[in-house]
Amino acid sequence: MELYTPVLVLGLLAAGFAVFSVIMSAVVGPKRYNRAKVDSYECGIEPTPQPVGGGRFPVKYYITAMMFIVFDIEIIFLYPWAVNFDQMAFFGLAEMVIFIATVFVAYAYVWRRGGLDWD
């Protein structure tokens, strides 16, 4: 347990600083609200009117975001594998082939469903 003590202390210190900063900004900060501060900002121009519910985004937007996350996670897992490739030998290669195959199946599914087509 003593090995994790510095990590726990650092985590508590970071969480304490975050909570302290949020509380102090609410207590000390100015309380002058006006329409311009509360309104959404769109590059210095007047915001376009939105429906009451906030409007709808196309499903392709979410599919693109999910594909980005999937491939981002894949890259995160490929870096340590590439660094320790010699030490893992065949086991590491087999595990990475299985991992990349599952990601490829998801990619093929989205491709077949037309998620990558921009009309």
C-alpha cells in the first residue's frame, strides 16, 4: 500500500485544488449577468435561432464521433504493443490480430450501413 500513497496523495491534492478553484470562483467572482454573457457565442455574430428542444443533429454526426473514438482507442492500445513487441513474441501478435480484427468488423459494419457516406 505504501507504493500507492504518493499517487493517492497527488489525486487528493488535485481533487482538492479543483473543488477549491470552483468554489472560490463562485464566491469571489463578479456577479454581473447580462444577456450577452448568457447567450451562446458563434464567432462574434448573432446566434442563429434554435428550436426550443435545441434542434436535432444528423445520426451521421454521432457515427463519425463514435468511429473517431474507436480508432483513437485502437491507437492508444497499439503504442504499448509496438514498444514491447519483442518481449511479447507470438502471444502479443495473436492478441493484437484479434483486437484489430474486432475493430475491423465494427468498421466494416459501419461502412456497410452507409455511416461513412456523406450525402
